[in-house]
Amino acid sequence: MAKANYVRVIIDRAIHRELDYAVPESLTGRIGVGSRVRVPFREKSALATVVALPEQTEAKGIRPIEAIIGDAPVLSEELLELARWIGTYYCCPIETVMRSMLPQVIRRAEIGWKKQLSVQPGRKIDSDELEKLRKRAPRQAELLEAISNLERPMRAAQLLRQTSLDNQTLRALVKRLRSCVRKLWFATRTLTSSSSQLQICF
């Protein structure tokens, strides 16, 4: 993306005009037409969509944007042009058209959490240990054996489908081997959500 010193935005409120903001040096090069941003508006903050990158502005008392929402533009220049055409043709505010183009999760800049469970063997399973478990809980033993045969991490849902076992069996096995379970949490900012992963190692 080209470095931008100023942005022209349409905020998510029906004010029927576009506003100019400055781009802090730390954010130049990361913003483009179609990006979602958080900007100061009156005494509060508002979400907005960048519609242009003017080299200069005649606006007075210009303020800097507060943050970029997401890692990439969510609307292309072609879609922005379409939004302007729709607004003109149907005589409706451009803000209304923009709202119809953006999914709710993007309009609200909501951050959700998606939990993905994966399994992998952290050590070699002793055959005697497996036999003892087989006598007490054969379904858990079957699942543990399947995990021990994995060469790489696998999504738990995929493994359960392959073994025709269920989540209840997995939860029971996790509870039994609770001391071997570790949680790895990490956040990745995207347009719709952050994600986290729960990894189980035996």
C-alpha cells in the first residue's frame, strides 16, 4: 500500500458528508482505500470506511485516525464506486448503502473467538498403559491409540470422525490425562475475528 498522510472517510452515521483525517506516521503504509478505521467524531469515536487518500486537505482542525480495523481493506474501489452509484440512483444516503455492503461483524468491529481443538502425541504410549486403559475404558483406549499413531497434529473433530468416536469420549480422556494437557492461546486479528487454539498433547 502507498503511504498516505490523509484519508477521506465515510463514517457509519448518516451525516451526509465525507470527513478528512490525518494518518499517524505509525500507520502510514498500512492503510488504503476500503480500509476500516476508528476515528474521533465529536466527543466520541466512530467507525468509518476509507474512500480516498488525498495528498492534501483544506479541512480545518484535522485530527488523526485512532486505529485501523483489520489487516486489509474490506471493500475494493469498484465496490465503493458501486455504492456511490446505488446512492445516486436510488436517492439514498451513501452511509446506508455502505451499511448494506458490510457484514454486521465488520460494521461493529466485533472480535470473536474461535476455539479449535487439535491433538498430537507428546510421548510414546506404553503398551501396558494402553491395555490397562482398554480394560477400564475401551473407547478412551481406542482414541488414545489413534492419537499415539498420529505423525502430525490433527484437528480433534477430524480424528473423531475417522474413529467414529464422540466428544464425550475425548473429554473423558482429557480429564483422565489432565496433567498432560496444555493450552496454547494466541490472537490473530482478521476482518471478522481473532482465533485461539487449544492443543492437547499426550
